[in-house]
Amino acid sequence: MSDTIPLTDLDAPAGEENAEQLELASIHDFATKLVQPGSKEALEHYVRWQVALRNAEDADATELDPDKVPDFAPISINLDLTTACNYACDHCVDLDILNTGIRFDHDKLRSLVSDKTKLFYMNTPQNPTGGVLTIEDLEFIAELARKHNFYVMSDEIYNRFVYEGKHASILHVPEFLDQTIMLDGHSKTYAMTGWRLGFSISSEEMAKHLTLLMTNSTSCTAAFTQVAGEEALLGEQQGAEEIIQRFKERRSVIVDGLNSIPGVSCRMPTGAFYAFPNVKEYTEKQGRTSQELQRWLLHEHGIACLAGTCFGPNGEGYLRFSYANSTENINRALERLREAFAQLA
């Protein structure tokens, strides 16, 4: 890889009308869409709302207890992108999905949630694994949420990047909007990362709480950004479809290349644009961490990737590579990786 490689070699797309994306946004007549400066805002606002509610329940409390304000990192930088959060997320439980085909074990999830659970946060398609949840997975989560009365926050920012079949959204689960917060945005499909434009879809009642918190923290999303976002959603989508097809081709290049390196194994991701190879032959078996390997690859070989532990402790022994780049650069990176790992063998 060269010393300086752009985030992506693709321009913002243009193409035919985006019917599937708009269908998600209007699937419930009584759904409320809240536009925000990035979809992460909704996650923070929800947790702050839960913290306020919890402190308000303390009859002796005269101000918010700082010990009850959660650390957002375990859930906003989500490990295997499925996290059950109890008591407004001051107790978070990671649901390890790396050993179950990059989805999750239904029985394991059932054992983790309870009447104390406040939020189930998931990402589908997933960063960093590239896994995609099915409608059966979502219906099971909704069943648990109804039983234990918790919210489901579904980050679906990569919903157009599904390479086999169609994206299953939490909005497709019937009669579940009252416990749903769906997140989406413009940074992935429309290459609008720096524009900071995202939105949530939820019930009107939930949107009132999120709006109040957003108004008093970020005020509003820039008007010109919203105009650009509207053009992206309502405009032609041919360019977006071309981008997704190119990513599908690059997916095969990087996964096949990684699997050809001795000691490296990588599942074929079915969504998003990340490869998440197992490199334990070069980490735990040789006494180094994924973080140490990540830094060595960057500083000694000019290869940029992320340690699996950037997404939580269950990511130890894994690296995340993005294929949001040209096939030429991906092949250059693979050749450098082959040479680097040969030095460690």
C-alpha cells in the first residue's frame, strides 16, 4: 500500500430511484424519522435518557449521579455488534458471535437477557465481521424484547451492502415499532462520511425523548446537509448499485487473498465491506496481541488495519481489513501481508 491512500476511490453515486431504501423509511405510517448529525447521536441520546430516568427513580437524588453515567465505548464501538445492555448500560454483556457463524446463538441470547435488560443493540450488516442477521434472528430478538420489555436499537447503516439475498430490517418485524429504534445514514451508500448526516426511525413517543436531548446537545443538523441528503435518497441510484457491485468483486479478491496466506483464515462476509480474518497463528501462538500485530503491520510494512480488540475483547486474534479501496491497492496490500507473515512464520 502507498503511504497515502484515500478512504475510498469512489465518488458519491447517482442512479435510479431508491425504492427499497424509501420503503424502509415509510414502512410504518406512525413511525417518526429524526434527522441527526450522524446516526451515533441516537445511541448516545437514548442512553442519556435512560440514565436520567434511572436517577429520577431515586427519591433522594437531587442531581445526576456521575457513577451511574455509563461509558459509551463498549456499545458505540460494538464488538461483535450484538450487545445486551442492562440498567442503562452500566452493565453491558457482549454476545460472542465469532464462534457461531458470525450470527448469534439463540439459546445463549435467551440466557443473557432478563427483566433488567433495557436495550439490545445490534448492527446488521455487521462491522467488523461482515455478518448479516436473518428475519428469523430479528423476530427472535423481538420476541425476547416483548417478553422482557426492552428496546432494540438496530444500526443498519450498511443495509445496501448485502451480497447474497436481501437485507432484513428490524422494521420488517410486524407490530414492533414501539420498542424499535432503527439507525441509518448517508456515509456508506452515498460516500458522504464527512457530511455527518444520519437518521433514526422509531415510535413518535421515543422520538420525542430523542429530539429533546438532541436539541439541547447538538441543536440541529445543518440545513444544507439535509438538502444534500434528500437528494441522495430521492435521486437516482444507479451509481450506488455500481459501487455495491464493485465491492462484491473486491470482497472475493481480499478474502481469497487472505485465505491463501499460510496461518490466516477468513470467512466470506455476506455484508458491509470488511474482512475479519483469524490470525491467531501469529498472535496468541507467538505471544503477541492483535494490537501489537496491527501496529507492526502499519509501521514496518505500511499496511493499515484494525485489531479485532478495537471492537471488544472477543476480537483478540483477529484483524479487520476494509476493502473500500481499489482492487489494485487491495492486491498490493495482500502481497505485503504475505511477505510480512512470512517473516513471522
